[in-house]
Amino acid sequence: MVDFYSLLAIYLVIINILSLLMFGYDKLKAKRNGWRIPESRFLVLGLLGGAVGIYIGMRLFRHKTQHTLFVLGIPLLMVLNLVVIYYLIRGLLA
């Protein structure tokens, strides 16, 4: 049986990889003037734990680095993700 910590780690890895890949896909579509992924979808992914993947994607693909919402919002979501993870783990240890 898999414990909560392992499931949490697996979840965070998957959502951050998904966020990173979606960011790269959106950058590719932006270059080709194709259908784009809505910004709200990235923000929801960030809220659900994928903020690190989005931040890495911003730097790696140089994408949305001029959008104030992303420049300020994604680091704030990273902090929020850490706080939620801390309280989840702390609550289980109590």
C-alpha cells in the first residue's frame, strides 16, 4: 500500500510535468499562430500544485515573462503550494 507522502510526491511530479509540457505546447502554438491554451488554465494548474512547472516553463521557453499576472502570480502560487503542502504534512504528523 502506498502512503500519503508517496501519493503527494507522485501527484506533484505529475502536475508539474504536465504544467511544463502545456507551457511548451502553448509557446509552440504562439509561434505558429495556432489555438492557444487559456491563461486561466495555467493559473488553475498553478493553484492545484503545478506552479513550479509553470515557473520553469516561463524561464525555459521565455513565455509569458512580460505578463504581470504570471510574473507576480506564479511565484505567489508557488508559496501558496508550499504552505498547503506544509499544512497537509503537519496535519498528518499531529
